[in-house]
Amino acid sequence: MTQETRIDITRTRRGELDCWRLRVGDTEAWVAEQGAQVLGFGRDGRQPVVWLSDAAVLEPGKSVRGGIPVCWPWFGELARNPAAVHAGVPDAAHAPAHGHARTRAWQVQDAQALAGEAAVLTLALAADDDGPWQGLSARLDVRLDAAGLRVALHSRNGSGQPRTISQALHTYLQVGDVRDVRVLGLEDARYLDTLAGWVEKRQEGPLHFDGEVDRIYYTGSPCLVVDDTGLGRRLVVESEGSGSAVLWNPHIDKARRLSQFSPDAWQQMLCIETARVMDDALVLAPGAAHEMVLRLWEDVRL
């Protein structure tokens, strides 16, 4: 007789944050109620798939370095976004980076251990009653099952006028040494190089990390693969409802200036952010909704 896989979901804490622990067999994920942020994902006895800084501050009101932050309803500096994204915001230059959703308390709508299937958690961020983001609401569905981790960000425009937003699932990935990693699936994609005056370039071959990287790729590829020779595995990042991806690693100099970040931590991480940013910003008609999905799993080479 085949033993049924154990599945459970438990409310707990990490640091000072209220969290949920999702468990399916020998795999688990952690999700904080603040920001609906995935803090961890991986399998027992192996290196984590999702990287969390060893200097991360797990306190209410502070954004956490690592995991999968939800950047919503804008990405990066608000002032850098298309005009339609920051229309009506009186002081875009001083708005918090990556939107206001990261440090807000999301409300848990559902938490279920589905026997023989998955652990599922749903969190929601209610719409503002007034201000430039009036009527915009968000929901995050997190599902852990035998296939891996699925994170779906739902955006809804409940107002009576069109809204333009940008967003990202800012996924930090754990690697052995980023200098021995290549990313497949970006070949021939055009991208904005934010470190070279935001000029547009085109990717030639796989992406390697031999210095600081901060790029916005416009790609029709729904699947990017992190080929990590150091850890002997591939991490697969599959997206849906997204036409852009942000690739980032701070390298040596930038790492020294980052908060909640050890000086040499850049070697063990890189970010692939499933996104709708810049030319790919999301336009929501009145009453319209949109789903952007990230699927993440580990392919171990035998």
C-alpha cells in the first residue's frame, strides 16, 4: 500500500512576523501575512530554492530582504514608471520603492491542506477608499504541491476609470555561486540596461553574471531556467500573464550599500522577477481583473 503524502498548513511566526508554514511531504514554504511575502521554499536536506538574507529583519513595518516580495501597484521607483502609473500621485519621488503592498498586513481568506493534493493559502489586500489607488485591490494565491510552488497575483480595478499599474513577484533564488550560473530562455530578447542609462540592448546567448546586473527583459518566453553547476541543479521559473522579467544581482560594490545584506551574499543569490513593468505595464479597464502567475520548481541532475 502506498503511503499518502503528508500535507499540512499551520499558522506560526518567524521573527516578529505572523506567518504560515505550508508542508507537502519533504517540501515546505513559508509565507508572511505582511506583504503576502513568501519567505522560503525548498526541500529537506537540500539548499533552499528561495533565498532569504541571513541579515533579514523580520519585523512589522519593515520590508524583508529575500523571499518573494510582492511589488504592487508599482515596481521600483514610482517616478521611473510610465506616467500613467504615477498619475495623480502628488509626490512620486518620495513614494516607497516597489509599492505600498510590501509592508501592509494582508488578510487571510483561505488556508487549506488538501489531502493528497496541496497546501493552499489565499491572502487579500483590500482596495483603498480614497487617493490615487482608490478601487484597486489585490489577492495572492500560494499553492505548494508535488510539482513545486505556484504563486498567483490577482489585480482588480473596482473603480469607474481605467487604471495603469506595474507589478512584480520579486523572486530571490538561491545559487551555489552566481559566477558559475547561466540563465537560459532570454536568448535574443530585448532589454533595458538600467546600469547603462536605461538604453535598450539585445541579449546574445545565455545570461552570465560577471558583474552587477540590473535589466528589464521583454520576453515572450514563459520559461526561464537557472543552470547552476555549483549546486548541480536547475531552477525553473515559469510565468503566465507576464511579458517582462527583471534580472538582478548587485555584485560586490552594490552589495556593500544594501540594507539587510551581508557583503558577500551576492554570490549565493540572483533575482528573476516575474513582472508587468515599463512597456509591459498593466492597463485595467473599469471592473477588469488580471492574473499573473509564477511557477517555481527544482530540477536536480542525477
